[in-house]
Amino acid sequence: MSSFYHPGESGLCDRGGGGSTAPTGMVGPEAGVRAAYHGATLTRGSDPSTPMDPPRIRRTGSTIGAVMPALRLGILGCAAAFAFLPLPRQLVESVYSQRLYPLIRQAVTAVTRHADMPLFDILLVGGSLTLSAWWVLSLLRARRGRRVRELVRVVGLTAVLAAALYLTFLATWGLNYRREALATRLGYSATRVTTVEIESLALVAIQHLNRAYDESEHATWPQLSELPTSLGQAFARAQRRLGVSPVMAGLVPQRSLLTPYFRRAGIDGMVDPFFLQVLLNDGVLPFERPFVTAHEWAHVAGFAHESEANFVAWLTCLEGDERMRYAGWSFLVPRLVAALPADRQSALWAGVGSGPLADFAAVRARLSRTIPVVRQSARRVNDQYLRANRVASGIGSYGEVLQLAVGTDLGRAQWLVRPTGE
């Protein structure tokens, strides 16, 4: 019998005379005293040194053991439901994108905007190393003959972890892929997007491009750390035009450990969907930085679709000074010209000034330094990622910005010449 139940601890079973211990099978008054003692020991919760009732430990362990499998199945089930079942876009727009996401964005960026390094790097490197070490140690510690069972267990827990990460992605940012299309909210009309219309607007865009270049030729381009100041107010005005509330302040782009990969893959930047930081390829040219940064800001503001982020970035640049306007038109002009028949493209390029043509050649030279295999692989991964997030056109969605720039009232209004900051 354990000391916890030993009657000699309190002397309750000492019968006054000889001090002998009563036999365990006693009945009568002695048995009642023993029962009273036993009951008292179960209620001694005030003494931190009192051992816990073993049956209670077993019951607690059984409860946890029953809850954990159900919790894991619940996480897997929720992830599968969100991955495969459609959600009404109007519901996502009104509940998540318009109400919940602005609160999430404000809470997350209020903390992460003060970080001096990309938190995504820590998550990526730390998570990968931890997961790899856990796999190796789990399999090495498994007894011989039980490694297959341990492998199944580790694979199952990894699937649960991946499902939880996917649900976190959706909650912090990813559900914006399923919001109502910006084209629908802006009254897009497909009848406006014709070859004749695109060509006439391309002529106007080239005039804007040449004028902006002449005005900014001798200007100094802002560094990455200066962009929230140089472009932040323009970004706020663009958000207000699109009904974003509350408007988001610009974020300082970060240089990630992924930058060498970005350069080889031809990736200009990305948004960390968990910590909502902007990661930029610092190899982009100075006149490209404003547009690329504004594109990533638009993602953080809730415009997950690539064409929408391009459209918001274009609007943002046109709301800025002559340098920013040049960045905006230098993005759109090549895409307008490329959308036209080949026999019309040559005539349009003849109207582009020598300065912008030199800048376009510099962009081509930068992209020529990518590694084709890495770039094609990155494009395939990005295409699969976008399609998995309900973007039917995949990487083709980047070019759909013309539908918004040409086929909506807000887009067409930008073709007019406007003084700076209006």
C-alpha cells in the first residue's frame, strides 16, 4: 500500500494501547475511520504537495486522448471544405473583405511594420528546420518494427499542420481571392475593350509617357525606404477612390533571403500573407520601384487578384508626382501595345521617345539575366497557386489589367491630363 493511504501518517488507526496497525481487512468502526481518512485525502486541494488522485489523472488523459483526434479531423475537414467548396463572393465581400479583413490588417501591420527584417524568412527557415528535425528524430527514436507506424503518424500530423497553416493563410489574407471582382464593383463593360479603342488609348498613353519622362528626366528616384513618404499620399487617394476604408498607410519594402531566388526567377516582389509585409526584389530598376511597391501595397489593402493589384498600382502612380506618373505609364504602355495586332505595334513604338525606349531596353536586359529553368518553374508554381485560389486565368490574370483600365469609368478617367495631386 502506498504511503498516501498509509494509516500511520495520522495515527487515526492507532488504538491507544499498543500502537499496532490494524489489518487491512478490518470492519466495524475502524473501517469507518479508514474510510473517513480516505475521503479527507481526496479533498486536500489546498496543499500543493498533495498527490493528485491517480484515477483523476487517467480520466484527464482519456479526455485529452479523445479530444485530440477529433480536433485534428476538424482541422482537416475545415481545410478541405474551404479548399473545395465554393463560397458566395458577395458574402466574402461583405463579411470578410469589408469588415473582418480591415481589422486583421490593422492589427497585424501595427506590429509587423516595426520589424527590421522579414518575418516570413524566420517562418520559412525556422519552420523548415524544425519540421525536418522533428521528422528525423521521430523516425530515429521509433523502435525497430514500428517505424512504418511512426511514419504514418508523422505524415498525418504534418498534414494537420499544413491544414492549420492553410486556414491561417485564409484568415489573415487569402480569402480576399474570393471577394467580389473589382470589375463588377466598377461597372466594367466588355463592349468598351475593342482593338480600335485600345489603339486610340495607346496613342494617348504614349503621349503621357513621353511627357512624364521629360518632366522627370533629371529627378532623383526614391529609395525603397523613402517610398512610403514619396508615394504614400497617392496610395491613400487611390484607395479612397476605390472605397477602401480605413485606408492603409504605405509599408517599407523589405529585402528577403529569397531575393537571390527572385532575381533568378524574374520575380519583382511578393506579399507575405501571414505577417502582411512587402518583400521586394531590390534588383528592379529605380523607375520600376514605385509601381512594383504600389502593386504589393494593393495586395495588402485587400486586392488579391493580380489584375486588380496592377490597376490599383497604376491609379496610385498617376496620383503621384511626375516620377510616379512615369512609373505608371511605363508599366501600361507596353501592355497596351502588346494587345494590338503586330502590324500596328511598329507604328506605335515609333511614337515612343528615346528615353522611355532606353528604359524598356534596360528592363529587358535585367530580365535576360534570369535563369530560364528557374523562371519557368516559378511561373508554373505561381500559375498553380493562383488557380488553386480561384483565379481561373492563373498567371494570365496579370494582363487583365487592361479590362479595368479601358473598360471601366474610373479607368478611362485616368486618360485625361490632370495636374499633379488632383
